[in-house]
Amino acid sequence: MKLCIAPLLTPLLLLPLLCTAAEPVLLPRDARLAIVGDSITEQKLYSKYIETYLLAVAARPDVHVFQFGWGGETAGGFANRMQNDLAIFQPTVATLCYGMNDGAYHPFDAATGKRYEDAMRAVLTKLVEGKVHAVVGTPGAVDSKYFAKNTFGSLNAATSYNESLATLGQIGKRLSSELAQSFADVHTPMIESMAKGKAALGEDYDVCGRDGVHPGANGQLAMAYAFLRGLGCDGQVGEISMDFAGKATASTGHKVLSAAAGKVELESARYPFCFEGDAKSSGGTRSILPFLPFNADLNRLTLKVANLSSARAKVTWGEESREFTREQLAAGLNLAAEFSKTPFDESFKSVMNAVATKQAYETNIIKGMISNFRSFSADIQKDPELAALLDGLRKKFASTHSQLDAQVRAAFVPVKHTLTVTPM
């Protein structure tokens, strides 16, 4: 695979990036990630999952994240505010998720496509000029049941609008290739998981929200999945190897504290992604897992057990026990996928709550203050006192944001846990 040095990052952050725009961009050391989009982004769910994942699962405390969601926005709206608003964070990488509002909630036509393409080209051109590498996300999807209540003449509204969103996504993909940026297909995993979920759980199971547009936690996890893949996350959380005779080893991020026959105590500085909710609720992340390859692609904490004398064994991890065959344990099993409760659940929740608090502040300062500074662009050219006042406000907001960011990192602490393998 051909590699190149990307010209779109600041000189101190030059690392190899994949030249093919459809391939994921690797987050360089000390990257600053802006998560940008409309009201679906402003829900602060997929952005929360991405930030928590990068810190706790990928173990990248050097990466800093800021979400710039704005309800009702189109790509053109962001083009108008981006230079002013992004300045407070100075990103090096940005994920973009527009198209839901750009499609204007009617069947696709050439004028809609041109308007979206022109706006996205303007956004991407400004990012390139500002040395910010973009991950161009497609728009998501609308719910096949709940959006279908809308009127599209003789057409099924959900089918027609999903076709429109897919077309807009292809425009974004073409632009990302043309401008040597990266691409994340958000639409396809949402469509596929929605079809599988409804087939298994019934048509009332919403993946794109009960209003047909704004996903709950389940659909937002699918969005996070697409962007994390686009950002280059490989999903390898760690590997723990036990010899039933009493020896144990663990990969980077995990430390063996003690080992005995059938038992290992560990301290882990990398968490598996932890899920919430029940197996059928769209309000939690757990219900979509049978229909989305999140664990297989992004969440692999593997246990391998050698020299097990019995045909089967019970594995106890935290408060939960499961039975597996000797062959399964020898080949390796993904603890994150096999156990519904983990010893990491509370710590993971603490990190995600701290992320949620920080991202709520980001919405407040951008929508409440920073974006309004554009109104004074002419005045500050002739009024140094006003310019200094606004600059002081920016610095104050940045200082408070840094404190909240530090609280996120403080919540991320190593977790001690025990794995016990009992022959059956």
C-alpha cells in the first residue's frame, strides 16, 4: 500500500497518512480532533462515544477532542462559521457529518446535489488551507418506519430520503478523494443494522430515532463505529494469555499482578468499550451489538487459555461467569463480546460522564458566545479595546475548557480485575 506524508497537518505533527481518501487517517501524536455536524452531532452521543473510546479504549490521552454540533445546520452554515469557531480549539483533524438537512427532506434533485457539493467543497477547501485533515462522513439515515410517516407524494418517504442521503454521501466521497482527504461511510452501517435489528426485534425497534431522524444511543453507536474506523482505530484492546499450569502474560496496557493455576490478577490501563441498556432498547448501546460488528472490529480484549485439562471450563470475570470449550479458550475469546457485565463498567461510566460534562460546555461556549463574535469582526478592526476584551473571553473559555479536559483525564484510572478459569 502506497504511503505519503500528508501536507495537511501542522509541521510538528507530520506522520504518514494513507493517500487513498477512502482509507482511514491515523491520528498523529497530540492530534486535536474537531467533531463537526448538525443536530445529530449536537446530541453529543456519538461524539461522546468517540472521545471516550480514544481516551480509554485506544489509550490515547494525547488526543484532545472538541465537538462543534449545531442543530439545524447545513454544510453551508458551517462554512460561514468555521474559521471563527474552530479558532478557539485549533484542530488538526476534523470529522464532518452533514447532509441530513442539506437534503431538504425531499427526493433528491440536481439542485440539491449541487448546493451540497458547493458547500462541502467550501468547507474542505478552508480546512485544507488551515492544515486540518478532514474525515468526510456521509449523512446517516432515516428510520424506515418512523420517517415513513412523512409525505413524499407516491414515494415511500423513508426509502426515497435514504436514497437521497446515499447520493449525497457519494458526493462527499468523491470530494474527499479529489481533495486527498479521508472518508467514513456512516450511512451503510446504519442502514444495515436497522434492517437486521427490525427483522429480529420488530419494526418498532428504531435505529434512527422515534422522530425518524435523530438516533438514540443505538444508532449513535453505529455512527461512532463508522468514524472510529475512519480515524484508523484497529480495535485491539489487549490480549491476556494464561497457561493453566500457572503462568500468565498480558499485552501492553495490561499488567499481570499475580498468577496461579486457573487464576490471574491484572491491572489494566486500557478499557474495553462498555455498553449500557437492555437487549431490546434503542435508548442503550447494547441492543445494536448483534447487528453491528463493533466488538469484532473495534473492541477486542482477548483471553487465551492453554493446557486446560477438561473439555469445558467456567470463566469468571468480575461478577459474571460463562462456560466455554477447551477449543474456544485455546483459540481466544473476546471478553468484551462474551460478558455483559465487566469490571470496567463503573470506571468507563465515570470517564464518559466527565466527557459529557465537557462536551456540554463546548456547546454552550460555541453557540452562546464564540460564534457571536463574528458580529464584531468589523468593530474589532478599529477598536483595540473591544478586540482585547473578546480575546480575553476566548482565553477564559479556553482555560475553563482545559480544566474540564483535565477532569476527563483524571477520571481515566487503571482498573484491577481478576480472571478465574475453573475446569468443569
